[in-house]
Amino acid sequence: MQNDEMLARLVAQAEGDGADLVTLRAIVEEATDSGAKRVLDRLGLADPSAQDDIDDLRELLRAWRDAKASAWKAAITWAVRGVLALLLVSIAMRLGFGNLVA
């Protein structure tokens, strides 16, 4: 790999010349690039279509969250309507309109 070769050269340079700040920064940058590429490869996200896959997953997650929120709102709305209906029937019974309800 090109990054691994570059990293090996930078480490050899740091050992030979002494590690100056520019060399150390270059080593860190190459090491992080190499590590990031390995992680993406292990996760199966190193191919060109990986961005599309991630976008699809984000869209699916957003849709799931929207559906979950809508389901909770609907459940709460129906529960409140049920309680209000029972309250209305109870008030009608207390006021003597039971024969109209039953």
C-alpha cells in the first residue's frame, strides 16, 4: 500500500535524522490515513458505493424515527379521545341523561 510505504519511509527518516515537528506531523497524518482506510475496509465501507449505502441507512433511520413519533402521537390522541368520551358519558349519566346514552 502506498500509505504504508510512506509511513515506513517517514519512520525511517525520523530515526535517522531525529524527529522534527514536521516529520512527526507527517507520521501522524500517514498513520491516521492508513488506520482509517483499514477500519473502512473492515466495515465494508471502502467501496465507491459506500456513501450511497450510508445515505440509504440514514434515510431509513430518519423514516423509522418519524414513524415511531407518529405512532406515539396517534396512540396518545386516541387515549385522550377515549378518556374524554368516557368523561362525557359519565357526565351525561350523572345529569340523568342515562336513558339517552344506553
